[in-house]
Amino acid sequence: MKSLSREMWESVERYHQLCYWAPEVREEATDAGLKGFFMNYFATRVAPLGSVSPELVESLFFYYAPQRIRRAIPDAWNYSTPEAILDARYRGMDQALRRELGDLIQGPEVTSAAQIVREAVEAIDGTGRTLFAGWNSLPWPDSPHLALWHGCTVLREHRSGCHLIALAVEGLDGCQSVITQVAVDEAP
């Protein structure tokens, strides 16, 4: 039986993760100046924090090989700005969600889900969760489908921050964290 937190993550992640795979989002990121998947991945996730250093990004994504991060950051900031990257991500998500949701985009379900997610975000203590704090500092979009995506992103980054805290408490490095995740068959 799945835990409530696992079920919530699966629901939130399904809506959020479109930002990594939708062609509309990749195209907007490329138009904003980003080059390749990993530059897009790292730059778009940390953009709410500003033009941060590779060292900061490594601390937030220590389960990735440092050289992969250093190939993407700080070069991303030479090609674009965090503001332009965020604008591109939201434009791409607007297009992708319109395609994926079709007529549902106008339905009350999306509006209701966005409100529920927002209430959940507002009830969370974000202490020690850097990406959560960054995303939570951004204004919420007016359109319900983007507000829902934004809220799912904020919740996802809270979960990510919890992982970092748990790994640090247990003294696991990036490689050990990946091995542990695979060993317990919890890889998403």
C-alpha cells in the first residue's frame, strides 16, 4: 500500500514534470538561449534564485555529477537571464498544458485543484528548503492551469528539499543517495 505522501507526490509530479519533456517548453528554453537538456534542467529549476554559482547548484543537486552541473552553470547566465528563463518556462508550460488538457483547461476541476494546491503550499514551513523558497517567492499565475502547475512545482521543490535534509542527516553523498534509491526500488 502506498503512503499518502507517495500518492500526493505521484499526483503532483505528473502535472509538474511536463516542464521537462514537453516540446513547447524545450523550444521556449532554446529560444531564451539555453543549450541542451541539462542546461535547461538546472537553469530553469534554479532561476527563481537568480544567477547563482555552480557551487550553489551543486549543493542543491549533489546527486548529479558536478561536471554535468558545471557544463550548464554558469554558462546559462551568459546566454540568458533568470527572468527570461522563467518567462520562457511559463510560456512553454502554458502551451503544453493547453495541448494536454484540451477542453478541461476551462473546467472547474482545474480551478479547484489550483486552489487546493495553493492552500497546501501556504500551510507549509519552507525552512531549509531553498528551491521551495525560491519558487514560493514568485507571484502565482492568474490562469488556473498555470497556477496549478506553479503550485505543483512549489510542492515538488519542498519534497526535494526534504530529501536533501534527510540525505545530509544520514551522511549520504550523491552517489550513495542514487544507489540507495535504486536499491529500495523507489526510483521515480
